[in-house]
Amino acid sequence: MSVSGQVYVQKSQQGGGSPMIRGFATNRLLYTVDGVRMNTAIFRGGNLQNVINLDPFSMENTEVLFGPGSVIYGSDAIGGVMSFKTLTPQLSLTDKPLVTGKAVTRYSSANKEKTGHFDVNIGWKKWASVTSFSSWDFSDLKQGSYGPDDYIKPIHVQRQDSADVIITQEDPLTQSPSAYSQINMMQKIRFKPNEKWDFKYGFHYSETSPYGRYDRNNRMKNGTLRYAEWNYGAQKWMMNNLTINHKGNSFMYDEMTLRIAQQSFEENRMDRSFNKDDRTVNQENVEAYSGNLDFTKSIGKKNTLFYGTEFIYDDVKSNGTVTDISTGITSPGASRYPIATWSSMAAYINDEYRFTDKFTAIGGVRYNQFSIDANFTQNLPYYPLPFSSAKLDKKSITGSIGGVYRPSDKWVISTNFGTAFRSPNVDDVGKVFDSELGGVTVPNPNLEAEYAYNFDLGIAKKFGEFLKIDLTGYYTILENAMVKRDFQLDGQDSIIYDGGMSKVQAIQNAAVSNVFGVQAGLEIKLPAGFSISTNFNYQVGEEELDDGTKSPSRHAAPAYGVARLNYKVNKLHLQFYANYMAERKHDDLPFGEQKKVELYAKDANGKTYAPEWYTFNIKAMYNLTDIFTVNVGIENLADMRYRPYSSGISAPGRNFILSLRANF
């Protein structure tokens, strides 16, 4: 069922609400595009920058790898890996050029989405090219009619006659500001002179319009809105990557792949307090360089060896300015990050040994050395930092061992024990920002890497050709977990920030955090083209606080899942499905989340909590011809007003979708 067209948008846009994978939020995940890891220096795995840059239309396939993937991928791959592979230029198998492509247009009502996309592939016998372009335009997102009133903010700020004025919206369900637009471009060239060598060059570019961050614009102070504006500027991402693949039969390898990549990131944040003239702007630029050399070697008929090396270097530039909007005068200001570099060098080896036709064992080890060199000199005039620089030079060794047992073609039993790590980045060590109302996060140069120890056991069983079930249980121990805690800066527990006294906080290594849970799936094939499928996730997490007490972990979501009823006959494919999430009571919220009134609803006692929610949805896909396909759907049929866990913006209300696709 095609659900293409929406950039990973507005559901996870605002400082939270990121998708969860087996118990860890996406800042414990690693993203790769065409085998190249996304920037690590200041953007955690699930950060908006990594999510919003991706174009779903240009994806050839997406692979989700559950559990720790440090042996192959290195830092950040604690909760899992999301590996995106974009379109590969296709060669012609005949003397005639191969010309293929697609065009897509889409509209959705909840945010007046207007989307357009096209891609075209031209291939000859040795050369091929693929070109892709996508454009999106979204208005402010409208939430549902039935749900907690705490999610409704029927006001926003407008600048009128040199003054900030609070405007009451005509439609209180509109979440303003949340509108934005985006373009994505991709160009790939492939040269394959023979069966042994394959060269691919890829260019990617993504740019968004400026847009408001809804949850920050929702903050209150002294009974009125705190900010006149809290916006992101245009976010830009560019990647150049070259992949060289060689197949041989040498002593060293059967297949070698070299990936060299350069990435440029740009983002900025701007905020101005209500009825104040000073606009603060923080801009970040990151240049990221990486190289991966991977080998595959078969040893006999049962043993396959995978090994390789990796090098990453990220150069971070950050600056701050303050502009008086009444005079237009701009002066230097505090930056969000230090001037810094982040680098990583690694080597790994992984072995897959097939003992019998029924049992295969897999094991590996990785050595990783990472370093940070940060200079805080530019911020010393603005904050009482007791240090001017920070340097980290650490190493880690991770490993994994597991096996897959297939007693018959109907059974699969798998298990794995693995370790993983996430090294501190410049965001963890050096940022300064208003993390919550009345709090400011400051640098902490003494961070250590966090380490995970994970065990999982999975069972899948097919009953004939009509029923398939799978069940996986997992347990993860996260040591030195990086979490935000109260802090002191040169002996001070509070400092002046953004014109007010703010409690000092910093990212620190907690003692330990545990997450355990189960993931279950069911697929049933019924007569006459019907089928049923469902997926369910349940996880529990806790972390140790400074005083030794326990707090629920933010990185373990409430129970959630999806159930689907499918009908497929000839050219028609129908799907009726329900998404749902369980309630998270106030006492079960993480300690640091309980005071975030702009994110959560309030219970009968006036305390924050995350209400349960569910949506009913229906979609249809019909092949009009061999070329044209139409998709129609209604999401959130009951027009429920809800928020994914920890999100700062509500999901769409009742949403009508129409999409037309042409393949040629």
C-alpha cells in the first residue's frame, strides 16, 4: 500500500515524538543513506535534521535492523539502525537505452499538503543516470476535534505596527506556527565497465523553508505567551558520495566496497521574547567527511568473513548574533555550540559460520577510537564558564555473538547478545539552550560514552500458508546513560539566561538505565483476498537518579501498535487499520518530563500525563492502467485529537488524502 509523499513530517517535528524502535527513542538509533552515516557531530540519530532531509520518493528500500549494531556501524547504533537505500541507476541489458521513471502528485487536507515528484532513469550498457526531484508545501497542521483541551492553543503572535499582538485564531484547532515547505534533489551516475567493477557517484541536496517550532511558541510566562517568535531558519543538507565496488577472487576478499562521502549541514534557530526587540539567532554549519572500506571473504563453503575500517571527521562552526529589530543593528551574541571537531576511527571483523543447514552462528568485534576538540572562548563573555576548552580522546571495544536455528522451513529461532556504545558528540558536551521552562542546559566537558548490553530472543512460526506469528523479547542495560540533570556552573546552580534567572542543567552520565520489552507480530491470510496483520510493542524502562531513586526512562514509550485488515482483488487494494498507544500516567512519566506542560495533557489533579489514543484509518489503491495508479484515504476517521508520546505537536485530525502516480 503506497503511503508515499509525506516527508517524516509534523508528527515528530517539534522536539520529541520521534518514532520508537524496540524500546529506544531515535536518539539511540543510527541513520545511514546509501551506506553513509548521517552527520554525528551535533545531530543525534533521531534529530529533525537527520529525519527531514530524507526523500521517501527516492527510496529504493528501507531496512530496519533491530538491536545494537555497533560492530558494523559504530557509535549511536544502540537501539538499532535505519538504513535507507536510494534509487540505483539501472543499466540497459540491450543495445537500446533503458528509460524508466515515475511522477507523483499528492494532496492531504489536514495541512493542505501539495506535493510533487518525478524521477527518470536513463541507462546504457555501461553508463546509467537517475535524476530525482521532490517538492512539498504544508500549511499549518490542523489537529482533531475530540480530545484533551490542553492541546488546544487558539492564539499566536503577530507583529503589527512595531508591536507584538496576540491574535485569536478563527479555527482553534489549527496549530500555528507549523507550516513549511521543502525541496529535495538527487543526481546519480553509474559506470560499470565489466562484471568486476562498479562505480557510483551520488549528489543529494535538501532545503526547507524557515518554520516555527510549535512547542516553544506554546510556552507561557506571567499568564501570556513567552515568545513572539521561536523559529528554525532554512535547514540545508548536501551530500556527495562515491562508491566503488569490486568483485574478485583474491586471497584478501571476494568483494570490496569503498565509500567516500562529504556532507554539509546548515541550520539556525531564532527567538525573540514577547514585546522585546532583541532577536537572538544561532547558526550552525557542519562539514562531515567519511570513508568506509568493507570486505567480504568466503572461507570454504560454510564460513563468510566480513571486515573493514571507517574514518569520520566532522568540523563544527557555530555563531550567535543579537539583532535589535527596531533599529536593525546586529551585534555578536552567544553561540549554541563551541567551535569544535569530532572524529572517529574504527576497525571491525564479523564472522558468519554455517554449522549445519539448520544452524548458523554469527559473531564479531569492533575497535573504535573517538575524540572531541572543543573551544568555548567565544562564549566566555556571555556565560560564567570555568573552562575555555574541552578535549575527549576515548576508545571502545564492542562485540556481539548470536545464532539462527531453523529446525524446519516453518520455524526460525534466533538469539543475540551484543554490546554497543554511543560516544558523546558536540551537542552533548557543549550546547547552551533553554531545555525547559526555567532551565538552561550548559556544557559538560566531562562526559563519557554510554554503553549498552543487549540480549534478545526471537521465535517465528508459520502454520501452513495462512498463519505466521513472531515474538521477540529483549533486555538492554545502558550504563553511563547520557541524560539531562541539575548541574552547577562554577559553583552556581542558576544563571541569567534570556533575561531571567534559570536553573543550570547539563547532559550527564547517569548510573544505569534498563529497558526490557516484547515485540509481537501476527499475519493471517483469509479466503477471497482478505488478510489480517498486527504488530504490538510493549516496553518498560527506568533510570537511576542522582539521589539513587528510580525514574521511568524517557527512551521507553508506552505500549503501542497497529492492526490491519487488507483486501486485495485484481487492481484494487483496500486497507483498514488502527493505530493506538497506551496511557502514561503522571507518576509513570520520566522525572524530567513531568514539568513540560507544553507537551502533555493534564489529569483530574492538574498533573501532566500522556493520554491513551487510537485512530481508525482507511486507504485504497487502484491501478487505473499499467501506467497510472490512484491512492485515496482517510486518516483518523473519528477526528481524534492526540499526540504521540513526548511530542510537542498534535498529530493530524481527520485527514483526506488523494495521490496520483504514473510509472513509465
